[in-house]
Amino acid sequence: MAGLDSATPSSYLWTNDFPASPDPRKAAAMTDINAFIDDKVKNNDIFLFMKGTPDFPQCGFSGRVVQILNYLGVEYGSANVLESAELRDGIKAYTNWPTIPQLYVKGRIRRRRRHCPRNVPGG
């Protein structure tokens, strides 16, 4: 992956189940990140790849999705793509979708605005 060097952090602070990769440029790193993403998408009813965390979103779109999910009272998992360039690039390649946040419900990405209503009480 272009732009990455050996100083790029490859550990994931939000989970302990993804092994650190010593060289993110190797093809094995992409395979590992795809396996990590696949596991999160398939083993959680709702999973959000976002900028920041649910407690501290780092962009308005991520914050809006968190606000909606919290209002609905649903349980969901999340991963902060700002913690890892591999994850940030990997999630975009996983679905061939260039933007974040990416919300998955029952293993399927939800891209359309109709999945995230604008008028949520309290928002």
C-alpha cells in the first residue's frame, strides 16, 4: 500500500483479536485485514466502521450515525478507522466504497440516506 512505512502503527487499540502485522505492505496484511473486517461484519448484527469512537466521533457523519443508533437503542460494534491506515484502506477496498462511515446491518453495507433518517428527536 502506497504511503505506508514501517513506522505505521498496525495494532488495533479497540480490540485484541487482530494480530499486529510487521510489514503492512505485504499481501498477507491485506488478507489479515480482510479477515478482520469479514469477522466483524459477519459476527455482529450491526457494525460501524467510523472515524473516532461512539463516545468521541471525529467527523459529523460518523457522529450522526452513532446518534441515530443510540436513539434507536440498538447494540452495535464499532471500529475506529483513524487508528490504522490498513483498516482505513481495507474497509474501502472490502466494499469498493470510498467513504466512511460504513454501517453494516446483518452483514450488508447500508449506503443510502434512507437508512439514516435526518430527523431524529434530540438531534
